Amino acid sequence: MTSAIMPTYAPADIAFEYGEGIYLFSPEGKKYVDFSSGIAVNSLGHSHPHLVQAIQNQAGKVIHYSNLYKILGQELLAKRLVDNSFASSVFFCNSGAEAVECGIKIVRRHHVQNGNPEKTRIITCSGGFHGRTLAALSAAKNEKHTAGFFPMLDGFDQVSFDNLDQMQNAITNKTAAILVEPIQGEGGINNADTNYFKKLRSMAGEAGILLFMDEVQTGIGRTGKLFAHEWAKIQPDIMAIAKGLGGGFPVGACLANEKTTKTMAPGTHGSTFGGNPLASAAANAVLDIVLDDGFLDDVQRKGIYLKNQLAFIVAKHKFLGEIRGQGLLVGVVCDDSVVNLDIVKEAEARGLLTVPAGNNVIRFIPPLIITETEIDEGLSLFDQACNSFNC
Ligand SMILES: *Cc1c(COP(=O)(O)O)cnc(C)c1O
């Protein structure tokens, strides 16, 4: 049967009927260990009682009304994000790409408002990913994603990730901001050391430009800090978040510091659905858990455990190499004798869901609520999948 869904995806022939914790179950009753979390989305796993309850309660009261009126859950959510970050205000939207889009608009308007309308260009890093809208594609300049969709939006320059000289040389009097992920997720869990981000922060400050971080994948506890830039002890001016924020309910947000907040006045930006009562209730429920005492320390501890245990498996299979990432955003690099997707498919057949990333990397992004025993269970399936690739 041909599908009526527009063929932009090539889904595996697997569906899920329900989920519980780190597990998903197919209609045939087959159990899967979920190390994909809907691509870093299901931060609390599946059917988390607190999240389910919050969504049910809110749905029974009011699901949606517009930002023409005050949304108290959204006010609370914004306050909590501000209290726990560098930001002074938050704009809510529905996805990562929209959060990035909002940030791009803030960057441009900030310099207009400050009497520097020539500062319009944003420097991004190769291997980055910012979503699939035209602005996000124009920013990331990934040829696989832009092919067939030209013309791109003007105003983006690109340098190599983790290269300070190139970044410094790319800054001109037309530069408005640097847009960078703390860890390139889609690009292959590409890390840079904390010094890189410290230097980007000082470079941006000296040039009078903004530091805009895309934490759509790394934010909301994924790396063991609420936001990954905290590892470098720096503060961006603008930050996009989304994936883990709603625990599976679509919600994105763009956070701005005091000076960039001032840029945006009534009418400068908007969203019909952004931060509606149901979305805000879901995100507040996620924050209840993630901000709980010790939760993020636990994510750090479990991330180290995952990496250590993975190292034993890597040692057994010669096509597996470097282990990268932070917290529960972990990747392992495959050499060119294998294709990451083949291993992902083999693991899937054995009941483990992982996600391929750029540079032939396999991503392990389990729910943040996973236990060490459950990490062992998933990794054992991964080890078995790898066994069928040993020559
Ligand atoms: C997933 C992702 C996006 C895009 O998010 P969507 O919700 O798919 O629009 C943007 N930036 C990063 C870093 C991402 O990982």
C-alpha cells in the first residue's frame, strides 16, 4: 500500500502503540529499548505519570487560547526559565527551527535599534544544524538539505566548527552575531573544548556582536547541565531551545538577555500556538522533574556510566572508534568499513532504538530518567548487533 504521507521520510517498518519509561511497544507486543527519545525529545521517557497528569489536567480546563490574553502557565514557565538561566525574557514557539528563526530576527533588529543597521550577517559553523525552514537552512548551509531549494536567504557566513582563527577572521563590520551549537548533534556529536566557547564569548563581546547558541538538542538537561553552555561557564546573548522542553509535547522557545530583550516590542514577532496553555503545562511538568534536586547530577553520573560501559563494547569491535558527547548525548564513531545506519537497523531488529548522525556516528540519546540497569540492557543489545558486523 502506498502511503498518503508526503515522502520526505523513509520510516522503518515499525510502529509503536504505547510506551512506558524507556520502553516502546509495537502493536504486535514487541518491546524496544528507546535510546533515541524521539531524537532527544522524550526527556522523561514515555508516559511519565507527572507529565501525563499535567497534560490531562490542563486539557480538561482549557487547551488553547491566544496570546491576545494572558497565559498564566506561560508566565510561570518563562519565569522559571529566566530564573535558571542568563535570560531576561522568553518567546515561545512550537519547534526548534522557529526558535532559531526568532533568534535570527532578534539579532537583526538589535543592531538596527542600536544604530548599526549595517550589522546584518551571522557567522555559523560547518556541520551545524538549525532546522528545516529557509532561514535555518540558509544558516547551516548543508548542501544535502539546501539542494533544490535555492535561493537561500542572504546574510550567513560560515567557518569551520572549533576553529578560532577562522572565526576571528570572518568577523567584519557587517557581522551581527555568531550562531553555534555547544555540541553539534545532527552533525555527529562534534565537541569543542570549553576554551573554544569562552573565546567565542570574548570575541563576540570585543566585536560588539551577539553570541547566539542553538541548544535545541543540548538544552533542558540533556548534557547534565540545564543548558550545555554552562559547562564553559559562559552566557550567550540569545538561545534557542525546543526538543526536550515539552517532553514530547511540541514546544520551542527563544531566550534573550536584557539588552536583546529590549529590541523586541509589541508586534515585532508572534505565533498563534506558541506557549499555549497545554504546551506550557507540559513544559512546566518537565521542569518540575528536571529542576528537582539532584536530577541533573544524576544525568551527569549516568552519562559517565554510559560512556564507560560503551567503551568496553568499543574495545571489542574494531569498526567502532571515538566516543563523544556529554551527559546523555553520546555518540560513537564508526570507521569506513561499516555504515552507521546498517548498525542502527541491526540494533533496531534486536529491539534497541538508536539514531544515526553525521560523520558516520551512532547516537545514544536515552530518556534522562534512565537507570544504570536500563543502560546495561540497551548496551547489551547494541553489543549483540555489533557482533553481526565482525568479520
Ligand atoms: C532538531 C534541531 C533543530 C530543529 O528543530 P525542529 O523542532 O525540528 O525544527 C534545530 N537545531 C538543533 C541543534 C537541532 O538539533
